[in-house]
Amino acid sequence: MAELDTQGADYEAEHVHSVYEEIASHFSSTRYKPWPIVERFLKEQSDGAIGADVGCGNGKYLAVNKNVFIVGSDRSTNLIKIAKQHEPHSTIVADNLSLPHPPGTFNFAISIAVIHHLSTPARRIEAVKAVLDIVRRPSSPGTKDGGKALIYVWALEQKNSRRGWDEGHEQDVMVPWVLKQKKEKKPKRRQGEMEGKGVVEGSEEKQDGDRTFLRYYHLYKKGELEQDIGEAGGVVLESGYEKDNWWAIATPN
Amino acid sequence: MKLLTLNFLTCAIKTCKTNPASFPLHPRNAELEIQEADINLPFLKNILPRLMWEEIRTIARELGLPDLPSTPPTPTDLSISTSSTAPSNPDTSLDTDEPSEAPAGEETPSQTALDLHRLLLETCIQEGILVCGSCGHEYAVKEGVANFLLPGHLV
Ligand SMILES: [Zn+2]
């Protein structure tokens, strides 16, 4: 896959950040059910543990465990305004590559459906490293007793999903989000269900007032997340595939 | 933003993180608001060992809040033992149908616990800035949300 010069921070600002800022409230209304592995990971944490939710979005994972304290962060102010209701946790606006936490602070961290929005391999590895940096370090290298980080990314291999991507497909895709302007009933099939890098503008007006926003995603292929974790200086403790996503629990080496 | 959050925040600029002066961030021109929340005594006891007490004292002082004791409370300081204040009542053994209102092990928060809860989980910075003691960068807090996005040249 060719890396365009345009990819990087500016590219993500246009094709990721500004989109979430616009679709925040509609996006949030569709994101309420926690994924089972994330839920299990959060419930396993001991009472009083301190965690970070990097790219917390609307804060749906902040509702899972009230006996831990989580600092949720997201780049979208509009999503953070929604996320902030979850007690006893706390939310801030921050970039996942410039997190305002002292290194080695947290007992655990999660970063769910976030790292696939970074548009170059180096930035994705940096994002994994940023999550590993804020969890507690091991007592000595290789002991694996440091803090644990759960990372989730969208999988390339999802031929049974409605997107239908699979092995061999282009991994860098633009995924539409249709923001309905009117309540009138629409056909089930969503509009603009095709990806085409750089073909369509960030948003376009539909005749009936619907707006389609395109978000950039890097679809992870099997083994790629584990590889990124290794390059970021982490050790994979557990990993797997769940509902169109690759996930891994990692700890600093 | 709850004051407890400041215990886990520093400057977002990478080069500041190795400088001890970047922690904690210093609140300035802060508008505080009390947002009441239910007290969770086990939670409070469990986070106690994670508190950077000296830094929390500094923050409280900078916000003009009452002085905190020089040493942090211990878990036992946070509860009033119920076993001594509520001696066993022979009648309770008869009321087997009634669920016990205070199950064994339930503890009453002490004044110290209430104070700590108020300070860390109910006292919120609504407006103001957080200043890095290392580089002087100011992070705005608006409507209770601190913003750590950096201008391009500082990333
Ligand atoms: Zn600084």
C-alpha cells in the first residue's frame, strides 16, 4: 500500500477528527453496547484500580465498572461532552499521541477502535506505544507484571460483515457515515456503502438533506496488531478475533 | 473536572514528562463547583495508596481550600467501625425474614472519609487553566472539561 505524503496528522484531522466532531451525537446514539471482551477486561480489574480509556468516544466503557477510576480521553470535544456523565470517572480532551499522563501511571488501559484511525504505520506504532507508556512498568524487564492494555482494531478479514472486506483487499479505506437529517423512513441499505480513498470529499450533501461523512480506517490483517505491539516495545499476553475486530492484551516489556 | 483527576495528569508535551516540575499541573483562575456524588467507601480506601498526597496538598492550597494534614489518612481513618457502636441485638436473630440493612462488614464513613470524598470526587474545576510548572504551557478548562490538544508546533 502506497503511503501518500498527505497522510499523517493533517490528513487525520480532516478525515477522522472533524468527522467525529460533526457526527458525535448521532454516533453516540448508536454506540451503547459494550463488546464482551472489553467488558470482561474492565470487570476483572481490582477495586480501586486506576485506568485510562484512550479514545473513549461517548464513554460507553466508562459505565462498565464503578469500582475503578478511569480517566477517559478523546480528541472530540463533542464526544467528551457526552462521555462526561459517567461517575465516578473523569474525562478530558486529548490527542492519543500526546497524552497528558505521567509515564507508568495506570494499572490498566484500553484503546478501543481508535488506533485504526491513524494513517501511517509509524503513527499506529506510536499510538500503541503511547498506551503502553502510561501503564505501570514491569518490576524488571520481561517479568510481564506491569499494567495491562487492551487494544481493539477493525479487521480486514470480515467477509461476513455487511462491509464484506476480506484478505487481499486494500487495507486503507474510507468508510461512510450517513447522518440522517430527516426522520422519514429510509431504505435499509445505506447509501454510499463503498470505499474509495480520496475520491469523495469529507462530507457531501444528499438531495434529501442527509450528509455522508467519510472516515479513514486502516483495516488490520491477521497478526498485524501483535506485530505493532512488538515494535512498540510491548509483549502480547492474549489476543484474538471478535466480531470483525482483532484485539490484544499487552503489557510493557 | 474532579480534583482526583489532577493526580493522574501532567503536561502533554513529551519533553516535559521527564521534568518533575511538570507534575502536578497548577490550577489558576479556577472556578470551583461542588457536584455531589454518592460516597463509595471501599473505592476511597482502594485509591488511597494511589494518591500523591504532597501534590494533592499543594493543589488544595493553590485553590485556597482548607489545609490538608501533612500525612495522608490510612484506610482505618476512613471508617467508623460499626461493631463497637452497634452491639449485637438479640431481637435481630428472630427477624430472619428481614434483610439486614447493614450487612456484616458494612462500614460508616468517618468525617475524614467525607472530607476526602468532597475534596477529590465532588470538588470540580469548571472553568480556569492548568499550568505546567516546567514549560508554563496553559491548558484551558471549559464547562468542566480540560483540553490538552496542543498547537501544531508543540506536538
Ligand atoms: Zn510542560
